Amino acid sequence: TATNAKLIIELHPVNLSPAISWLNESQFFYSAREAANAPLRIYLYDLALDNSSQVTSPPINTFGDMAAVVSPNKHWLAIMRADGENGYQLNLLNLINKDLIKTNIVSPESRLNISFSDDSNDIYHIDQQGYLSSYDINNKTTTRISERQYIGYWPLKIPGKTQFVLQQ
């Protein structure tokens, strides 16, 4: 007899809004915390093995790691890490060599989600002044895309198009 593997992340004050991002057909990243006073951590769940492995170790005195988004080329995992001083900072985990790279993208607000370009070379985010912006991973430069401020939160790039879905 066989059953489908499953992972249950209970929704309660400890894990209020888990986020998942698929790496491939049998593995996905998710955020969860082990206890009420522990930071959110990113885990990799393997459906074939039916187990989880911890991927990140944020500092104990912070809210932890959120918004884990896998790049289309499966080379990067973008993580917004809570930082007690600045709010949140974007970190990139290289999924090939496992290096964690801090970027200069910070957000004092809860504008945590990001989106990758189709070629995985750029990251779209809402900058500190509220503009939709693009961060070039290779050149480490940021460019504003929108002319208007505060046009929405949580930018989601529509694959294959030059359009975005922004939560209002």
C-alpha cells in the first residue's frame, strides 16, 4: 500500500503565514518556526524522502527569514531576513554552492516579497521610498521601474511579459 507524502504546517500564532516555493517536482522550500520565541527559518522538504532539512539559521533575537523565492533558473533562493535595526534585508542563497550573500536591498516596512526576472538576473522589489524597482544581481545596482510611489505591495512578475501583479 502506498500513500502520498504530506507535510502539515499548522496555522497558529507560531506559524501564521508559511510561504512555500518549489525547487523542483519533489522538493520545496517553506518557512516555519519551531517555537513561539524562535525566529522563522527556511526548510527544504523532500516529498520522496518525506523529510525536512533546515536551510537557514537567522539570528535568535530576530523575527527570522521570510519570503523564500526560488529563481526561475533554480540557482538562487531569495530570502528577506528580519534585521532589528533596518527592518528587513534581502539575502541570496546560492543553491549550487550554498553561499549566503547579503544585498543592499533593505525595507523598513513589511514590503517583503520579491520576484525574479525571467532570466533570473534581476530581482523586482518595492524600494525604501515605495517605488517598484529592479536589482541587478551581477552588477549589484538598483533601478527604479515605476514613476509613482506606493502603487502596491508584493510585486509578482508575470512570466514572459513585462507586467506585474501588485497587491493593493
